[in-house]
Amino acid sequence: QVQLVESGGGLVQAGGSLRLSCLASGTILSITAMGWYRQAPGKQRDLVAAFTSSGTTNYADSVKGRFTISRDSAKNTVYLQMNSLKPEDTGVYYCDADLVVLLDSGRSRRHYWGQGTQVTVSS
């Protein structure tokens, strides 16, 4: 069974840092794209940072210069280093991935979401 497991969320004061991790586990043949989304209370889920299918990175304007996405391909893991955190960064952070996986029926490209990890930044 393929799943994305996030870790690293928590409570931090404004100006602090957190590092999120997302491990993709299961019978994964390749990772097409992988990244992070954020959902604040009462708002839609928005892109924070991601590796695209072309290998480039995308960042939301609000996090450029403060957040860095990185990956360890050998471990099927993506990280999000978040520095200079602000109260408006508060939300549930979800890992998102487009994967080529091996199912009983053969190879298949599927989209997955993690369960989310809470990040709370106090002022």
C-alpha cells in the first residue's frame, strides 16, 4: 500500500524554524512530482512549494526566501525547511505526490495526499 507520511509539525514562535518531512512508502517505481500544500482554517488548500514533473521548483510568493524544499531521492523523501516563520504560516501542511506505482494490475500513475501535519506559529 502506497502512502505519504508527514512529520515535523508543531508549535513555534514567530521568527522560528521547523523542518517538515514527507516519506513516500510502498511499491513506488518513480516520483513524477512531489511537494507541500497548506490549508489555513477556513481557507482553501494552496501550494507552498513543490518539485514539478520537469524537475524545477515552485514556491508560493509568500514563502520565497524563507522556505526551502529539498529531497532525498534514494529515500523517497521530501523536506520543507521553514525559516523566519510568521503567524500567517499557520495551517495544516499536506504532502502531495504524483507517483508511478506498481499495483496488482500493473504500473499505474496515481496522485496521493498525506494525512497532514499541523504547524502553528504564535505571535
